[in-house]
Amino acid sequence: MKLQLTSLISLLAASASAHSWLECVDTEVSNYEAAKANPELEVQQTCKGFPRNKVSNGDWIQESKTYLWDLNNDSLNPDGLACRPSQTNDYPSGVPMTTARPGQALRLRHWGNGHSRYDMGSPLNKDPGVVRLYHGGRKEVEIRLKSELTEQNWVKGAQANFSANAIIQITGSKMNEKANYFDWTVPSNLENGRHMFVWAWGWGSAVTSNPPNFNPATDYNNALMNSWTTCFDILIEGSTATGSDSQTSTSSTGSSAPATSICSSKECLKGGMAANPCTGSDCPPCWYAAGDKYNCFDYKDGKCPFGGAYDCKKNLQTRGATRFQRTPFE
Ligand SMILES: *[C@@H]1O[C@H](CO)[C@@H](O)[C@H](O)[C@H]1NC(C)=O
Ligand SMILES: *[C@@H]1O[C@H](CO)[C@@H](O)[C@H](O)[C@H]1NC(C)=O
């Protein structure tokens, strides 16, 4: 049964469109080092804390249809929500919420689904991107909108390569991603109580870019747009903190300027025409990067006219152009 499921998953992953979701918040892997060294081994793991409302737990096919959340598909997510509406703060029996102390190490597990390597899987030659966490800053605060998934709400340091710590078995030119993990330490400044988090896979390319001195190990990656999310809570116990927030640094440096600063201060070319420059909020709302310049356009039927815009009015990165849409600046 195990083998069959694994091959079914690799088959589906190869053909299905790209997606991932968080499977477990607190994973105990009893043979991690051994399996990492010898990926032929079966990974021995149990889940001690789950994401929200994980009703189809363990049913990969059902979850890939009814549990994951495609952030940027406007027809599925017209209200721009950060969490799938069924991912409410509910934990049915058998799939409990995570309980943790500040400073505790957690091993989060998400699905690789064929996207763990640049040189294998599908699509080929695409960077696996990063997984990262967001938090509203205090207990009981809900992140509701995807526009709130910003550097300001990023849990500082909680960002890792999508395939960091993964156990991947390679056979010829095929990979079997047995488990993708994201190792993270619960911040020490979270007070006791329930804290809501959003796990996001930053996989699409964003209109913003990283500065030349960008350090992938410590800095928020502004070049990647979040594509998929899963929401979860942690019940913090044993903390002595009293309501400070999870973002240790609130002062923003030039290196981390979010897209909003582009919207308010940069120049763009109206309608993509060199003869029509404008600056910041005097410009139409839909901005597109074009090399080191920007082009900007008005809404068409209430939406940005091409995929991949940064919508300055809504402060939202929109989905990348599909191959059927016109990609205006390539
Ligand atoms: C958005 O979701 C709908 C419904 O599942 C699907 O038919 C459509 O292809 C998706 N659009 C994109 C751009 O992925
Ligand atoms: C993730 O790791 C792979 C393999 O080391 C690398 O090619 C890729 O550039 C990394 N991606 C990011 C966003 O750091």
C-alpha cells in the first residue's frame, strides 16, 4: 500500500499542475539522519500537531483537491483571502493543534510534488523557491487577507528553501520526494495563548526584487511571490513573554523596502510609453517590472490588464501571466 501510494503520488505530481501545502506543523522523524544519508529507507515519522481543520488527513488526493489554497487564482479566491475558507480555527479529533514552548524546535512538513529541484521534476528549470511563515504579531490575531502576507508580518528568520532538509530519493533522472521539511524555532517573545500563523510557498516571481547585498539566509525574499498557503495555530505554553510581537525588528531598512514604496515613489511609464512618465501615486495602479524600469496601466474591467502586475491600489501582487495571456514586457 505504501509503495503504491508513493508511486501514485509521483505520477500525479509529474502531471498535475504545481502545488503544495503544509501537511504537519510538528513532525517527529525518528530516523531523519539515517534516511537523509540513505533515502532508500522508509522515513519513520509521526505528526504531533496539524494545520487547521485537516479533515482529509493522509488522503493526498482529497487534500490536493479540497485542502490546499491557490492564493492568486482570482476565480477561486475572489476576495483575496490568505487562508482557504475551510481552514478555520478548528481541530477535529485525531488532528490536534500544535502546542509548543518559545524556543522549541519544530519540523514542519510540506509536499514536494515534483518541485524540489531545478534540474528535475516539473516544470524543469524552475527555482524551488522558499517556504516562510507569517504572524499577526500577537496572540489571537487573525491574518485574513493575502495582502497582509508582507515582510511586516513575516516571522523574522522563518524562511527556508522549499527543498532544504528534504529527503529525496533519486533513481536515474527521477526523484521521489519522500518528505520536505522546514525546520524552525518558535520565537522566544510569543506570549502564552493561541497564535495564528500562515505557511506560504513563495514560488512565483514578484515585481519587486532583492537588493545587491541580499542575504538569502537572513533577509526576506522580495523577489518571490507567494503562490500557495496553509493556515495553522500554535498554542504557546510556558512563556514568560508579555505580549510583544514576533517581529523583532519593525524599523524597515532600504534593503527590505516593500512594493508599497515603489508605488509611492518610483517612476513608471504610463501605458508603457516612454513619452508618458509619471511618479508614484499619480500613476495608474497596475505596475509591471520591465528590466530596471516600470510600466503601468489602468484597470480593464476592474482588473489589471495582464498577469503578474503589482496592483498598487490594492497593494497586491497578482498572479503571473499564463502562457495563454499576453506577457507584455518580455
Ligand atoms: C483557476 O481555478 C479554476 C477552477 O479550478 C481553473 O479552472 C482555472 O484554470 C484556474 N486558473 C488558473 C490561471 O490557474
Ligand atoms: C534553493 O536551493 C536550490 C538548490 O540548492 C537552489 O538552486 C535555489 O536557487 C534555491 N532557491 C532559493 C530561492 O534560495
